[in-house]
Amino acid sequence: MNKEMQKQSESNTLDTAKLILAIAILIGSLVGYYVFQEVHAVLRVLGVVVGIGLALFVLYLTNVGRSWYSYLSHAKREVKQVVWPTRPETVQMTLIVFVVVILMGIFLWLVDMFFMWAVKLLTGQGG
């Protein structure tokens, strides 16, 4: 039992070190983008992209990174199972939303006009 807890503690320490390294790589690539302003912009952006990729790889080597990767892969699998509407269904629903918004706008305008008329009548400000 003691060896197991010691192994878990070492794993947590190593994961923490890897997370700090990933953050340092990410920050370093972003700082490098601004430090090397005389270098061509394409190379600076490429450096940032490589830094982000390297930081993500180091993050993946941790338990937290593997769990995030697992979550995202499961989410991707779920998105593939969704039955998406066809183009005609999407157009039809969009038109229905437009019509309902216009009708609700007209209805609320009429209600506002009624209340404005009632307030003018009750306060004696009307003509």
C-alpha cells in the first residue's frame, strides 16, 4: 500500500512538472513571437504554431491531458451520431423563425400602442 501511494505521489509530481513545462513552452513561443520582431512574420507564426503543438504534446503525456483527449474523442464520436437536418429542413425552420419574429414584433408593437393609448386616456394627456 505504501509503495502504491509513493508511486501515485511521484506520478502527480511528474504530471505537475509536465504541466508547468507545457505552460512554459506555450508562453515561450508567444514571447518569442514578440521578441523576434525582425524575423519574417510567417516564421514567427510558424514558431507559435510549433510551440502550441509541442505544448499540447507535453500536455497529452499527463493524466489530465489523456483524460481531456479521451473526452474530446468521445464528444467527436457523439457528434458523428447526431442526425443533422437537411438543407430544405434548415431553410424551412429559418423561414418559420423569421415569420414568428415578425409576427411577435407586430403583436408587441400593437400591445405597446394600446398601453400608450390607455395611459394617455387615463392621465388626460390625449387630444
